[in-house]
Amino acid sequence: MAALLFGVRRHMQRSIYLRPVGLFPAPADTGEETFAGLPLAGQPLRFTAVEIAERDGARITRRIVTLGEAVERDWGRGTADAARDLEALTAPRPRLAGLALDRPRIMGIINVTPDSFSDGGLHATVEGAIAHGLRLAEEGADILDVGGESTRPGADYVPAEEELRRVLPVIAGLRERSDVLISIDTRKAEVMRRAADAGADILNDVSAFTHDAQALDAAAASGLPVILMHAQGDPRTMNDNPRYDDVVLDVFDYLAARIAACEAAGIARAKIVADPGIGFGKHLHHNVAVMAALSLYHALGVPVLLGASRKKLIDHISDAPNPRDRLPGSIAAALVGAGQGVQMVRVHDVAATRQALNVWRASLAGSDRALG
């Protein structure tokens, strides 16, 4: 599988990438003049410059130019990737499963597992998981992400029958008691099909539909929006020795290839979300490089999801070995994502994250009306 993924990455490798930089709060509507900055993917941010990364085999160069310089040099003319990227960077994202993406949305995590890295066993019963999900919805979660198989580093495979036993009653129970959006976190086609029948609204696959040969067809047949995550290798071994030519660009190429595969299977781009996969086949230096360059992934032309809640990188940076002690770092990560325009954050601690994002949004706008 790893060889296959590397082959796809090299095949899809691009020569030029645009990352918006010089981000600042979007002012009141003054038109779309280039020199006042350009809007960033429907978020309350604008950008004044771009980092241009050019790749020629193993050689990668980066330079930052202002939008004014870019226009004067006309660097985008005749370069299809650059022209397409600029359009993707500025276009608002359409609603996803009815949810407007004009501000960072919160996905609350419900792990119906005995072995998840942070909360394994805490919500392993059906009623416990349902109660937790309803509490997250009340705290402000826009989406509830239900998972029945841990994909933490070193996790063992869970058969589809056991995964279904764990998640289906929870999805059905949440659907009966709430109209909050529900996503199913799974790599398996049969779980996707059955979860969709039970009321799931979104399919979230950490393997981006590469683990199960039938998963992509099942996702397309469901008609539901999908979340594609980058991961290098299988959860059992993915963090043993991850290697990249350039992690930021390689992750971009992989996600671009998986988006193309979804479109070829009949899934509209408007129904696709990209997740760069913090912690999945990445060591600390890989993770922080991706976090620092999150704005690049808007050039994929789809909403971007960040999932860094309670993850090991926080321990590596701040010496917090207990995942439940990583709330400050988790909030910091969410704000880093919001500051680079991500449309979704996947978190364990919904109330705290919502409070932090509310303060961020009001401060960005200079008005509490931004919270309406």
C-alpha cells in the first residue's frame, strides 16, 4: 500500500504551488481590488501576498511576492496550475450537507471504542456515546463524528461486524434525538453503507478511500459529502519511519490525487473536504511544517479540516504525556487553523473550542455582531 501511495504522489506531482500569506481580517465590503488583498476561500480573512513554491524533481524553491508584484510579473499567465490555484484560493466554499462554511465549524469527536488514544472506553456504551454526542451538540458542535475503530498509531484492525455493532445504534440514537449533522469515521465500505442508511450525513475516511477497494464506489453511491484525509501507511506502522520529499507539498499532491479519484467516481467537488492528517504518518517536524502551511491547502478548491485535538505533537512540544492535559495546546492548534482559514476543526473539547473561536471571530471583526 505504501508503495502505491508513493507512486500516486510522484505521478501527480506538480511544478508550482501557491500559498496565501500576509493574512489579515477582511474589512467591510470595499470591492475586490487586488491591492487591497484577496478573499480567502469564504473565510473572514484576506491575503496580500503568495508564497510560490516551484518543484523541479527533488529541487524545490520558494519565494514570496506581493499580489501587486504577481500582477506586474503576470506569473500566472500560461501556467494552468497557478491560475487555477488563485481561483480556488479566493472562491467561497458552498454549503456542505446544508452547513454554511463562512466561519470555522466545529466537529465533535465521539469515539465508541475501548482503545482510542485520548478517550478510549469513556463512551463505549451506546447510551453513554449518545449522551456524550447530545452534550457536544448542546455545547456548539456543528457535526458529530462517530467512530468505532481507533486509528491511533499502533492500533489494531477492527472487523466490520464489530465496528457496525459499536456505531450503528449510536448513529440511530443521535438521529432520533437531534438534527445535528453526523459523520461516520470509517475506512470500510460496508460500514459506510450501513451508517448512511442509519442516518449519517457525511463519510469521513482517514485513508481517503484507499483502504477498502469498494469504499469509493460506496461513497459515490451514497450521495453524501466526504472527508479525505492524508495518511502515509497503515495505523499499525504509519509512524515507524515516515518519509517525504517535502511533506507540505507531498500531502498536497496526495490530496489532489484523491480528490481527482473522487470526481472520477462521480463525487462532486462541492461534496469533498480535505484533511492534511496531523499525526498520521508524520513525525513532529512533519506535523509542525504542515500546520505552518495550512493555507496552502485552500488551493485544492475544497474546504479544509484540521484535526489536531489532544494529539501527540502537543506532548512533544509542551511535555504533556496525558492526552487529557492537552486542552491548551488543542485550542492553540484550532486558532492556528482558524487564522489560516480552515473551514472545520475536529475536536474533543467542543465548549472550550467554541469559546476560543467566538473570541477570535469577534476580535477579528471588531464587533460581537460577527457571532450572529
